[in-house]
Amino acid sequence: MKKDKLKTTPHLGFINFALGFAGRAQLAKVNKAAKNCRKATAKTLRSILEYASGTEWGRAHNFSEILKARTDEELFTLYQKNQGITDYEDIRPFVERHKNGEENILFPGKPKMYATTSGTTGKPKWIPITNEYYDNVYNKMTKLWLYTFLMHRPRCFSGKTVSIVGKAIEGYAPDGTVFGSVSGVTRRDIPDFIKPIHSAPAEVFEIADYTARYYTIMRISIEQNVSIIITANPSTIVEMQNNVNEFFEDYVTDIEKGTLNKNLKIEPKLRAVLESYFKPNPARAEQLRKLKAEHPVILPKHYWPNFQILTTWKCGNTKIYMEKFKESFPENMLYQEFSYFSSECRSGLVLNGKDDTVLFPHMHYFEFVAKEDLESENPKYLQIYELEKGREYSVYVTTWSGLYRYPMNDLVKVTGFYKTIPTIQFIQKINGIISMTGEKLSETQFIQAVKIAEEKTGLPVQFFVGFADVQNSLYNFYFEFKDSNVTQEQTELFGQNVDSALKELNIEYEAKRASFRVKEPVSFQLEKSSFETYKERCIAAGKGRDGQFKLNLLMQDEERHNMFHSLIKK
């Protein structure tokens, strides 16, 4: 195991100069694209089609013919005509061929790596990351992203950065290509001059047990002067605070002695590497004890008084977590939206220090469908320059990594414009997908999990429904069993089996449950004919017609959720 030694932070002036040089160059490209969004998006589409025209996919979808278009409008029209909307299950067989060593299928050559994320079926998605995508998007965007911090807080790199990422390498495809966390790889590959800003070494992200991982990150970080936290999920901040409150005295003892709590579940070889970083620091331990004596509940603003920037997701469901730590940090810090992106597409960045993501038409090709047109048999696919402020849209992307007119299943709202480029905020997942904190749980997976629980318990259900409880970060499951004699204990066991099945079906759900960001679900037994009663109440309230009544079995809807409270079996 290669050890990446912790180093002192380089001189602030050097970091600011180097990041400023690299960041301003990328910002200039954004500004150039922003002068004429239409021109930029057409150029990007042409570049991607030229790049992939010789592949099996490109030949099958006439990319070379599309490129003969004389105008931008003709290019967009021909692309829509020849390339249909393509979700992951459409490309899964082609990705499998790449994974088994074939080249030039979805894109030229083979990918640099795969990012694994949950799919709507039981199988994870393996999102290819090509060298071109990584170099043209991730590398360049990371430099600009870090520069945006400097734009708003020039001294933000005077302290260390707590950056929560996934494990860079989690395993290998059959042909030997790595799969893992893109955030982990991005952290690993940042320029050498900026690497020492990290508070903790990369090895901490190899700790499998989440309690031990959070402990180690915070035991290291609380010893230092931290000025930035970077993590996508704000629920992670909540868990970090919980860890501090639970283990504060252990942290102090470890810092004083230069040790790492022996009770943590850490693999011995990994523990040996981590422990080699530590030295006794009785002075810092004494400082922390004094802080604890002054503040019964010790918060980041106490042990990191020079803290400057927190960046997490702030839009959509994640807003609820912000209330849980809004008093925890210094009042003058910058709290910036993490930006709208996923494993499939890093769509753009927040440039204004607030919540609005500037889309990058010079890096991806985007299409949109207006919210009110989503149920149409023939929806109109809009170009990026056709969007209107205040309206909501579903997003489709074409990337350098083999995704062509790919539905992101996200609803976003246009909040304004950066010159000619729309700025957006994430609203919610769509198409039966719930994501309180990144788990992306689908209705299909919930249905599958219930079927698995029926087989394991021998308890058939007549009706079932699930609701996301964002406030408490858990799911409520409601079951109406065919056997009216099922006990509450059996109901809870049934729910535990559903929970276990969901962990098997959805790797994101499994990770969020393991890291406590999604709590254990709560299960209830429903009275007989509960669906019929619910349907009658909905129709009486004007929420649907008898002949056209539709029911989603997995929802985030408190009004409908409340209807089931009175249907719980007494």
C-alpha cells in the first residue's frame, strides 16, 4: 500500500497564484461559450459526433451523415431523428462488451475507468469515463471549481480542506479496467501543488466501517486548522457532528497520545499506515478540553474558528439537512451549492457563490423537455438556448463517455442566465425515483424488494406503499397482508427483509444505510381494503378520476402520506 505522506500546506500566495492561473484560463472558456450559447452547444455536439462517428454505435446511428448538416438547426434535427432517447438499459449490453475488453463500441478505444452507481433495476450502472471525458471535463472543471472558492474567499486555502470522497479504486472489470469513485479519482489526480491542502490522507477512504471512517477523518481534522469542507451530501455533515459529539473525549485522548482508537474496526495493515501519520500533540488536546469546558455542545465554529467555505448539495430534498447544522459554523462563512452533477454527467458549476449552477455547453450537449410536456407521447425536445427563466425542465445529456440523449431523470428549474447560458437548480428526481440523500431508490426496486420479502417470510401482501420521510431521513413502509392475523412483530420482520433486499438491489441505498445517512425504515400494517379506502378519499378530494386513478407505490408526498396514518391497523 503506497503511503501518501501528509504535508504542510504550501504558502498561500503560491496556491492562489497557481490556482488563479489555471482557473482563470478555464473561466475564460466559460465566458467565451456564454457569449453565444447556441454556437457553443452546436460546436460541442459536432465534436462529440466526430469523436464517436467511427464506433459501432456511431455507425449504427449515422453520426457521419448527421455531421453533413449545413446549419446548427439542421444538425439538431438530424441528431434527434437518428438518435433516439437512450436510457442505461439500452446501452448496458454495449457497456458489458467494453467491460469484457472490446473497443470502439460506444466510444473510441476503452474507458479510463467506470463509475458505479445505482440503476432502476437490481443491477448497478457502470458509467464509462473515457480519457477524453476525464481530461476535457473533470480535470479542467476541478481547476475552475477550486478557483471559484478563491473568487469569493481569497484566504480559503490558508487552512486545511476536509474533502469527503469515495474510494478511488473499488475493483476491476473483467478486462482489468478499474471501477470506483470519480470523486476519489479526482481527489487523487488534483495538481501536486494543491494536494497538501487535504486534512486527511487518501487511505482513510479505504476504511470500510463508516463509524470508523468518520471517526478517523474527524480525529485527524479536528487536530488541524480547517477552512473548507467539501462533500456532496449535507447529511454527511450531520453524521460528522454526531461522531464528534459521541467520541469527543476519545479524539482528545488520541490527539494527546498520537494514537488511533483501538476499538475502531480498521483492517490491521491499513491501521498501521494511518497510525504512522500521528504524533503526540498535548497542546492541541489541551485546547480542545478548554473548548469543551466552555461549550457543552462543541461545534465546528468552536474548533475551526477560521472556517471559510462549506460546499454541499443545497437544492431539492437536501435542504432539510441544512437546518440541522445552520448554527454550527461561523456566521461569515460561504455556504455554496455543490453544483448540479452526477456520475453520468458533471453538468456545470456554481460561479456566483450561491445556489445556481451554470451549465457548460462547451463540455456537454444538453436537451430539455418542459415539465408540462413530460407526459406527452411526442414531447418537444428543447435546446439549451430555448429555456425560459422560472420554468422547470427534465434534462437529457450527450457526453464524451458514450451517453447519447441520456435521460438524467431530474427536474431542474431555470433561475436566470449567465450571459446567454441558463443557470439552474435541482428540484427533484422524476419517473418514480426518490432520492433523499443520493440513494436514488426506484419504485421498481421497492416492488422487487417486497416480492423478495414475501418469498423469505411466506407472508403474501394484498397491497403496499412506501413514503420518504425527508425530515427524519428514513422510509415508512405500509403493508396490507392477505392474512389478517399477522402480528406487528411479523410486520417489522417483513420490513427488515424489504430493507435487506433494497441493499442488495441498490448500491447507493446500501451505502447510505451503512453511513447512517438513511435510517432504518419503519414498517406499519394496514387495515383490510386500505387501497380502496385511499382511492375513495383521493377521488373525493379531487385527486384523480375513478377510471383513470393512478397510484405510485413509492412517493415523497406528505399529503398522501397523511392519508395512510388513519389506515394503520390498530
